[in-house]
Amino acid sequence: MDLDRAAQHVGFSTVGRQWVRQLPARDGVQLPDDPESLMEYCGVVDDDRRAMLAARPDPDKDPEWWTIVSALAGSLERDLEQPVPSTGFQGWPMVPTDSSPVGMFAGAWALLSSLPRLVDVHGRRGVPETVTRATVSALGGVMGSHRHIAGRPGVGLIPLWGPPLRFRGADFEIGRHSFTRTQLGLGDGVAGHVLMVHVPPIGPLDPETSEQSIAEAARMFERCYPEEPVSSFICRSWLLDPQLAEYLPEDSNILRFQRRFTLLPAVASEDPHDDDRDMMRTGLSVFAPDGPVLAEDLARVPQKTTLQRAFVTHLRSGRHWQKRTGLRCVAPDAPARPAARTA
Ligand SMILES: CC(C)(COP(=O)(O)OP(=O)(O)OC[C@H]1O[C@@H](n2cnc3c(N)ncnc32)[C@H](O)[C@@H]1OP(=O)(O)O)[C@@H](O)C(=O)NCCC(=O)NCCS
């Protein structure tokens, strides 16, 4: 079935359809024969395993979702082992809210189908098994977040950015953080390699554990990806918004994390509500609206912690939150490696 027609049929918006159209069209996808053991490997809990098995796409019964899952899986295969290019990576958008259970799990089936290839790549690169397991546990993690945020099983009502990168071998969870292999481009081919630093929702952001994770990542990438010498760690997140210092104590983990990065100047965002939504959804795990965060949305944010109160107070005063970018260089005096030739 034609991809665009499939996307239209299941109710993607014009923007969603545009995104689906750029996926590689594939005839079909090889879904795993032993999905239960793979789901278990990916940290998917019993309830979600059952829900996902019941929502396995079938080419005859769900031709539209079958076409979309095949294309999503095709994009993971096409980009296998590729770092994120300097132009960035557009994550997988949410599916229409009235999607069937098969639609809610479409992204999860595409990710799972890529697991055997990913394990093979990690094995060849010498990535420790503990890192592989932690990396793919993002699948179980996102299902847990989905139940919490959307109140139903699946992955479809959360935009997926990290999981597709993990299942194509670009992002790895190493201790407290995950790290994305990213090319630095300055208009004339690849100018260098950086690691994007992420903070998965797996507990407090303790500074010691965070530093251990960064040090371990530096060692692992030097060993496993020697052709991509890492020049710096870059984090882009609501966590680096300096406005948080107006609300959080100096010794909070978030402000201590901020102090370990050099903040880049702010860049105006096209839609000032974007970063409010991102902090609401990613930071606070509260369902965020499509448009501006309105008074009724703020009323849904629990007010138990300093951060929750800060989020609401700040927006009620008419201001916005901002995702910011921070940088820290890796051993600036490290010896240069022979450069790869560029055309
Ligand atoms: C990043 C994160 C681990 C920080 O948590 P932390 O280590 O507890 O942070 P701090 O010590 O700085 O917390 C300061 C205050 O904010 C509260 N807080 C922090 N994260 C919170 C969250 N996700 N939800 C509600 N309150 C939170 C803390 O409880 C504390 O308030 P309190 O003293 O009233 O209890 C946590 O926010 C989280 O898991 N977020 C989700 C993942 C995320 O957003 N990652 C970044 C993606 S770009």
C-alpha cells in the first residue's frame, strides 16, 4: 500500500503525513519470531508485553499500519550505525490520538524488529553487554512513561526521539546518561564529532554518578568508535535553562549539573510554547497540549515539588521556559588523530 495513503487513512495530520512520506517505502517488515524474549530483553514489563503482543500488526488486517511499521523499520535499517548528521534528527511524531492499539504500538514493533541487527552491531564494536541492555531498555521505559502520561498502553502518544536513535546504534545508555554520536558540520563536510548528553528519567541526577557516566562514555567511544574522536559533550535541554536558578536551591542536582557546562547564548525559538511543552512532558511527565500551555493545563500539574511549583509560577507570570545548550570540551590537549579524507 502507498505510504501517503496509509498515513492519511489512519488520520495523520498534513504535517504528520509529510513526515511519513520521507520514510523509505518497504514491502514488508520481518517481525521477530520470539517477540516475548526480545521484549523482556528490552525491559518491557508483563502488562505491556501482553498489550504489545495483542497489537501485533498484520499485513491483511492492518494494511495501513503494516505499511507504516515497515517504513519505520526500513528507516532504522537504512540508518543503521550512522551517527546523527550535523543537520540533526527529526524524531518520530505522535500517532493520531484515536489510533487503534496496533497504531499505539506501531513504533514499538518497528524498534523491536531492529533489535537483532543492533545487538550484532554492538557486538562487533565491542560495546559491553550491560550497555546494550541498558540502551534497549528505553523501549520498556517509554512504555512506562506512556502509561503514566497518556493513561493507556503503547508508545504512540509520545514523540520518539531517543528510542529510534538507540535502535539504530547512534545512542547508548552508559550509567546515568545516554550519549548520541553526532557529527559536527560547518558547511564543508564533517568537521568533528561530539556526543550529545541526555538525562533519561531513571532516578536523581546525582553529580558523582553523572561524572562517572561521562568519564566511562569518553573511554567507551574512544575504544569502540576510534574513527570518531570526540571533541566535546553537548547537552540541549530544559535542564540548562538559567531561569531555573530563580526557583531551585543552589545545591539542587539540576543547578549543579548546569554549572558543569558552558552555556551557549540563547537562540530565539520559532514557537515559544514549544519549550514549555517539552519541559512539561519530558521534565515533569505531564501530558502536554498541542498548542500553548493554558491555565487549565497548568491546573493539571501537581504542586508537590519545587520544580512543579516553579514550572507553574513561571508560566502564570507570562514568561516562558527555554531549552538551552551547554558544552564541555574533552581533553583539549589530546593528540590529533589522522583525519579521514573528505571529498
Ligand atoms: C533530571 C532529573 C533526574 C532531576 O531530578 P533531581 O535529581 O531530583 O533534581 P534536583 O535535585 O535538582 O531537584 C530539585 C527539585 O525539583 C524536584 N524535581 C526534580 N525533577 C522533578 C520531576 N521530574 N518531577 C517533579 N519534581 C522534580 C525535586 O523533587 C526537587 O524538589 P523538592 O526539593 O521540593 O523535592 C529529573 O527531573 C528527571 O528525571 N526528569 C525527567 C528526565 C528529563 O527531563 N531529562 C532531560 C531530558 S532533555
